[in-house]
Amino acid sequence: MARPLRTEFVGDRAGLFRFGMKLSALTVLTLGLYRFWMKTRLRRWYWSAIRPGGHPMEYVGDPLEKLLGFLIAVVFLAFYIGIFNLILMFLSFSFWEGNFVGYAASFIVIIPVLFFAKYRARRYLLARTRWRGIRFGLEPAAWRYSMVAMVLWAITLLSAGALWPLMTFHLEKFRTNRTWFGSAKLSQGGRWYKLIVPATPALMSLWISLGLVAGFGATEDPAFIGGLFLSLPALGVFWVYYRVAAFRYLQSNKMIGDDVAMTATPRFWRIFGIYVWGNVAVGFILGIVASVVFFVLVVILLILGFSEDLSDAPVYLAFPLGLLGYFAVFVFWDILTQVFVRMPLLAHYAESIGITDPMALSALSQRDRDAFLDAGGFAEALDVGAAI
């Protein structure tokens, strides 16, 4: 049997920072229009850095596809949400003499579209991803996935979160069992109850936190708030632990076709450290950047003869000053998050993945190229599942 195939990640933070700054500047200067090109180029950078067996992944998405898909999605959602909201508000005022029921129903109506958008975004992403020249793919089942996800979420909520492992497993199984790599279909093995043990600490922390909130609401005793300062950080730690354990178990029980198995060995403390120290670095650097930007703005106003109060600035200075503030804080925050959190996380997860019996992959044949789809436009419009 051939040696297991390991994955390398060859990206570096300095290169990503320079690249991200350039793309972000173009996005700001085009008032956001360049975001579709920015996302495409960032994905190509990330994909090329991931190299299973030394062969880089390829992302061949087209930014024009993304732009057109986004516009199509906006038109559809405007009609869908507008019509439903009009009907729901009319019924809400007619029968309940208020808008609360209408707003609640409007939120429920959009939930299936959110799951639909996430599945469609994943389908487009896989359809435009290749490795060793072979395309990935995902079968069309977005509305079915949406219905399954809603049922599983309802079961999870009714169980007060106890059946979260059931939802995690079956949603991943739904997606994996409809994923293809060339002529080979992926399959998800394992049992959902294997995730109960790693999920238990997070669930216990969640229930304790909810109990403390309920206790404070009933008694207004500040001691319950003090308890939250312990239970909420514990919930964060155990939630990361569950995510890492679930990824390890699910990935290690996947098969490509009948002969190729996958393994994953991500380390919890490594992932947790990236989250903690990465976000600390982002906050520290962003604080310095914000202070420098504020100082520069004050100096500019003083040179122009205005007071140090930025509200005294004339209207014609509002746009450039606002643009500078936006670029320096929000856009810079996204770049720093990419550099210190997302890239290290992706690198560690990628390097933890292995493929056994890789020789069987040589027998795979190419699959047909999927159609245009909506290029993840619904996910872009709804701001879900459309990240790098």
C-alpha cells in the first residue's frame, strides 16, 4: 500500500497582508464593486497555498459570475421578501393590531432561504474547485437541504440543544453524500452519537449559562451575573473543543469512492491558541491604527484651520474623512483577521488532513463542468456562507 498522502500549506502572513491591502484599497475606491474580484483572487491565493501531496488546489471561479449571480439574487429576494412582508404585515395589523407578529413571521419566512443560500454557495465553490485537474461537484439539492436543516434545527431547539450532535452529523452527511471528486462520490461514515461525549462540556456550559440568565431574570440577584463571567468563557472554550473534535471525527470517517479514506488530526490547543492570540493581536494592532488615524485627522483639521472637534468639519470633508476612517478600521480589521486568525486556522486544518491509498485516485475520470448556477449570489446578498 502506498504511503498516506499529507497536505502542505505554503502561504505566509506577509504576502497575504500585502495582497489583502491592495485588494481592499481597490474595493474601497470602487465603492464595493471590486469585492467580487477581491473574493475571487483571495480564494485563488488560498487554494494555491493548499497542496495535498504537493499538488496545489485550483480555484477557477469567475468574478463576473459572482456579480451577475448577486444581481439576480437581489432581484429575486426583493420580490420574495417584499411580497411576503406585505402580506404578513397586512395580516398582522388585521388580526393582532400590531406589527410584532408580522416581524416574527417575516424572520421565519427567510430562514429556509438562508439554508438554501448556504447550500448553493457551497455547490458553486466546489464546482469551481479542482485538484490535479479533476473537478469537484455537489448535486443540486438546495431546497431539500433547506427543509432537512429546518427540521434538524427544530429538533435541536426542542431538545434544548441536547441533540446538537445529531444535527451536526446529519447535515454534514447530507452535504458529503452529494459531493463528488471527478467520477468518485464521497460518503460520510460513522455514527452521530459518537459526537455526544465531545459535545457534553459545551452543552453543560450552555445550560448553566441559560439557568443563570433565568435566575437573574426571576430574582435580579447580581450573583447570577457573576456566574456568567465563568460560564460564558467556559462555553467558548468547550465550543471550540467540540468543533475541533467534530471535524476530526467527521473528516476521518469520509471516503472518496470505495477505496480512498481520509484522516484528520487537528489539535484543540493549537486551534484555541489561534483564536485567542490571533484576536488579541488583531485588537492590539487595530487599536494602534485607530489612534494613528484619529491623530492624523486632527492634524489635518488643525492645518485647515478647524478645531480638534471632528464635528466642526465642513460637509465636503465628511466623505474623504469617513472613507479614511472606514478603510483604516473596518477594512483593516478584516485584513488583520485574515492574517492572524483565518489563515492560521485554515493552514492548521489543511495540514492535519491526510489521504490513505492515494494510488486509487489515478483511476478517477473527469466530471462535467456544472452550469453557471447563481455563483453564490444568494449567500452574498444575505451575507451568509459567502466568506473565503
